[in-house]
Amino acid sequence: MAASGHATPRMPPARCLDLGWVGGYSLDAMKTTPDKRKPSILSGIQPTGRLTIGNYLGALRNWVALQDQYECYYVLVDLHAITVRQEPKVLRRRCYEFLALYMACGLDPATSTLFVQSHVPTHAQLSWILNCFTYMGEAQRMTQFKEKSSRHSENINIGLFDYPVLMAADILLYSADLVPVGEDQKQHLELTRNLAERFNGIYGNVFTVPEPFIPKVGARIMSLKDPTSKMSKTDEDDATYVALLDEPEAVRRKIKRAVTDAGREVVYDESRPGLANLLTIFAATAGEPIETIVGRYEGKGYGDLKKELAEAIVEFLRPVQQRYRDIIADEPGLARVLADGAARALARTRPLLARVHEALGFIPE
């Protein structure tokens, strides 16, 4: 169901079909289900910060390409987001903004299920049950909790500690067979597997035990100021990223000031990460091979490259921003998209939760 009064925008299919995740995780149930449904995917993103060109090139455009092949569930994980203090008005605005950007980038709510985590109570319900099968020692070993605790020492809350259990519930609810994982999520997946096996060992084959899946690497976009670190939508310094909603002058300013490397020759060399990052962005936004771009700048310097890269990004973002402005203006339509998505996600996850309740001896609803 598209936002009322607007045709659902579609983007050209992505050339890269890897699965990406943004501040969360992705799931891919690659095995065809017994009732002949499409295999399913669930990907989560926290509605915090500002969606960047790195988010689009690394994940969102791949989500668009996958939606016709898979049963796709794309969730804004607002329950995960509040493990760090959020300004209520900002959190609500970000949820609508991210949803509108999803659609502006080509996600079709008639094809993909788009919803917010807090609208689907089965996520929190299963999370509590899994808490009762999680040992303190397991949760205490999570390195991400230790890292986030050091950054938010004034607010080390139970939710931050319990974050991996809610993530396990997200995964297990959709019976994913394979879970694409990055370095920062390997521990969480291992906990998910442990919980599924522990529960199954007591009550029988209730949960699908997911296997790790290493996806093909797509466009990995790095920080404009520190090209050894991935571009982050929550970086406090907005000069480190190009946001999908940045005005043209902001794009030009950020690219002009982006870190390159010593030297003047435009070549792609991973030992020169600043220049390599700019060339990667250029290739992805212009739709040209890096080799072609490098050849065009023979005898030219970084200034010429940056100027033309900035214009390529401006033109790349222009149609997304135009569609976004139309979509975001229809907040009631966006609310209907989320309500429809929540109903579909709830219908998908209730049978699994019912099996868990039956196994535990709960009285059926």
C-alpha cells in the first residue's frame, strides 16, 4: 500500500545483490518454506542519526533489488534505539523520515513489509521468554555491551545489557535459516543459536537454528574525515558523511574538505584509503567502473576529481530527494503504511510465538 495520493517510487535494480545491515542485522531464510512461500528476509535499522549515502550504497539499494525475489520485512528497530536516550519528538520524526526515505529509494510497501518494531508486540513477548533461558555469564560476555557502556557511562541500563536477547527474538520469530553477519554481530548470532538449541533441547524442535552467512561485499563507504572507519549515520560530526537529504551546497562543501592522501596522481590504491573511498563513491553514484574514472583524470589533480564527484552525488540524490518531499508530506499515508506493515508482520510471527507458548504450557489465547 503506497502513501495516499502518491505513486510508489521505484529505483533501477541494483547491480550488487549482497545483503547489508545498518545499525542492526539482516536475515535471509534461503530455504523455500513448506507452503511454497518465497524465502524471507528481515533487515533492521535503528531510526537514529541521518541516513547517509553509505547506507544507500551499502544496503538500501540492495534491499530494493531483493524485494521481488524474497518475502521482505524491513523494520525500524525503535525498541533497540531507546537503549540510548532519545528525544521523543526526534525519534518519532526520524521514524517517519526513514520510512519516507525507504520509499523514495524504491522500497514498495505493497511488496515489502515496512514496520516499526514497537508496533509488533511478538518481538518483545518472545524477548522476555528468551530472557528466561539466557544465562548472566552469556550476556556479560557481549563485547558490544562493554563498548556501548563505555560510551554511555551515565546510562548503563538493563536494556543495553539485554539488547542481544531482543535481537535473538527478532531473528527467531521469522525462522531464518541463514543470517548474514558482520564482525560486530557474530557474538549476537552465536547467542541466538545457543538460545534456540537450549529451548529445542528442552521442548522439542520449536525454533529454526540459524546458520551464519557471509554475504558478498558491496560498496563499503568510509568516513570522509577518517577513511579507515565506516561512514556512520550517527557520527556527531556531520562533515564525516553525506546525508541522503543534504542540500547541494552541503554536499559540495563536505566533498571539498574530504580527506585524500599525500600526492596528486588520481589512482585507485587501497593503501591510499582517502582517495580510494572517493573513487568508490564516484563509481557507485556515476555508474561507471573505477578504472574508467581514473583514466579520465590522468594528468589532473584531486581538486578536479572532488568538484566533479560532488556534482555526481548531487545529481544522484536529486530524484531521491524530490520523491522524499512528496512522500513525507503525507504523514497519514505513512501511518497507514506502518499499520499495514505491522499487521502483516504480526500475522507472520504469531504462529511461531503460539508454538513457543504451547511448548511452555501457557493457556492458549
